[in-house]
Amino acid sequence: MVVAKDVAALVTYAADKGVVEEDDRAWAYNRLLGALREEGPAPSWDEVSTEDFDLEATMVRLGEAGVAAGLEEDTPSGRDRVETELMGLMMERPSRINERFFELLRNKGSLAATDWFYRLCCDVRYVREAAIARNVTWDAPTAWGDLEITINLSKPEKDPAAIAAAGKAPTGEQYPACQLCVENEGYYGRGASTAFGAHPARQNLRVVPIELGGERWGFQYSPYAYFEEHCIAMSSEHRPMVINRDNMGRLLDFVDLFPHYFVGSNADLPIVGGSILSHDHFQGGRHEFPMMRAKAVGEVALSGFANVTCEVLRWPITVLRLTCVDGWELLDAGCYVTSAWRAWNALEVGVVAYDEDGTPHNTVTPVVRRVGNEYELYLALRCNVTTPEHPLGLFHPHEDKWHVKKENIGIIEVMGMAILPPRLLDEMNAGRLTREEIGRVFGAVLEDAGVFKWDEAGRAALGRFLEML
């Protein structure tokens, strides 16, 4: 009886949110009862109210009911698979979701389309708003302006060595090949004890197909968003991350499609890259990061690109901001700077473009957004060389800062938002680490990641690179 009452309340919630139609309530109720192996009773819909409905508490009880019925293992991931399946059973097929999205896109514009799609992803609990709300966030004043600090209480801390190994993982050995594959849409998930290890439940995931650079890509939102409308675009093909002309062009295509979002790519090398190097993807969203508010301290006349403004930003990581009204010219200029950087050596400050065996070390973290009628392309210069003193990377957080940040500095951190591990909350609660100290250390972490420091040697080395451009 208690399970049936929760199911009826969940169905009523879904109807209120437009996830199911009013005429489909009995159908949805029966689907959920069947999934939980429950037998009635008939719901009294007039008596069902969502005035005091607690979505999270209801889903937890239903997940526990599914485990008690023997449907899944009694683990957090087992309960989550039950909960996610219930929500997925009420959702429309992907093709219907896509029709609605593109109908809004055509008739009301991209903002209306993404507003609707994002709200749907929250309502069906794919975007885990309750988990996101547990994150502790604040702005930290530093010499580089206010940086954004997030203590991540919704996902575990990643190990840099594991991230690098994931980038080299063979493809095609498991299904889905990784968590970013479009084939995750509707996937039931699996536990850690299975042959291929843990994989999260994705029955309530919907991926909208978009075209970038003449290819089919997928568009979805991040379940554990770190900023407003944190979205992901991923290739429909499971292939490694790469920074090249095609993908830079796809970044421009993305902001043409969604001009209210920024978009960027993690670097394509270990240490300075993101957490998933094995699948070509971008991250974007509706947020202005501290890097985007950084002041320009110099301008460079790029050879052959008279209409492109190239500025050096006052930012701990070396960033060039290229601006142009012509996307194609901006793309040409961005590729020119990237190609030059990939081949550049600045041995006096530790930058080595290639090892003797040809292993590359230089790359960029590119970010694109639209501002009025102009495109802005941010190129953060990255180098992943290691040294005996810094085996995790010369331009990686140094050991004296690991108490705050040991993970890779990916695109989000490059732009000035720290994603920090839960253990720091215990340090703060114990009085051993203040918010001010965490902000100061994160600023220093970004300084470690900068290839050209803000000292005499670093400015001179940067000047030589810019003069070559």
C-alpha cells in the first residue's frame, strides 16, 4: 500500500511537470507498479496531491522497495538503477523528445529549446539538482580577481594516473564504450561486480542529435552540473579527444546554434587534459567565468590576420583571447596560433614541444563564446612535460598544494572555477583551513599550471613567442 501511494504521487508529479500526459496517468502507474512487482490497489487520483511532495525522499523509498523485492543489489548504485528505471519508464521516447526540441528551435529559437530541455532533464532527475545543491560554493578574492570555489560533494575525487590510463583504454571492449557515448541513452547501468565494472544508470537520459562540422553529435546536460546549464556535446563516434581545425570549427558551429552558451574543449593530452580523454567531447553552458572577465594587458598583431584582435589576458594560466566578427577568419587565426604553440620550445622556462621520440607536450584548451556580433576564442597554452621534481607535471599543481588540489587542471579550472574534493569540508569544519586560504591556494595552483609565469623570465619567454606570431 505504501509503495502504491508513492507510485501514484510520483505519477502525479510527472503529470504536473508535463513528463506524462494526464490521459497517460493510469498507464504510467501500471508501468511503475509492474517494474516494482507490486499489485495495486487502484489509485484515487482525486486524493493524490503533490503540494508537499518530496521527490528525493519518494525516489529513495521506491529504490529501497525495488531492492526489497529482489530487483537489484542492496548498494547505492543498485538502488539508483531502480530509481532511474522508474523515471525512465514514464518518459517519452527519444524521437519524441527530439521532435519537441527542434519544434521549439524552429518556432521560438534556441533559448526556448534549451530552456525546455534543461527543465525536463531536471524534472526527470537526470540533472541531480538535490545532489548539486549539496556542493559548497563561494567566491574567493585573489590577485587574479574573484575565483569561484566549489567543494564537490556529489562526485568522488579522480586520480590523475587513472585519468591518463583511461585515455589509453582500448575501445569497443564494453558496451557502452564509455559514459559519454550516445548509446548510453536508456542504458540500465551495471554494478562494480560485473565483468566490465560499474556504469551508471541512464534510463532517464535523453540526447538531442545536433550537427557540428558536418557530423552527427549529441547534446545533453551534465547530471552533476558545476555551473548554470552545464551541457555536453559529444561525437556520435567513440574516438579520442583531439584539438584540431575540425574541432575548433565545431566549437564555432556550437555557438552559432546556441549563441547564449559558451563552449570549450579540454586539452587533448594527459595531465593537462580532462577526465575522459577517450571520447571526443566539449563542455558548455550558460555561465561567465572569471577568465572571461580578465583584463587584457597587451595586444598582438597576428601576421596575416588584420581583422582578428589578439590580446594577452592578465590571468595565471597563459591565455590569448582572439576576437573577430568573421568566424572563418577567427578559425584560421586560432589554428595558426595553436600550430605555432605545438612546435614552440622555451627551454629556459621548461617548455618542451616534443621528446626525442616525437611525443608531443604542447597543446591548448580552447573556449569559444559569442559577444554581440563577435566571436571570442580563448586559447589557454598548455604543456604536459614532467620532471624528476614534478613527476605529475611541471605545469600541474605542485606537491605543496596537493592538500587542496591534486587533480588535473581541466577546462573548468582553467576558466577560474575550482572543483575541489569533499575532504576539504572536513578540514574547514575542523578549523584547519579557511575559505580565504583555499582561494589563495587555488590561485597558486593556476599559477603552477601557467606555462609563462608572471615574473621577468616568464614575461620575456612569452614575449619571444608573441613576437614570432
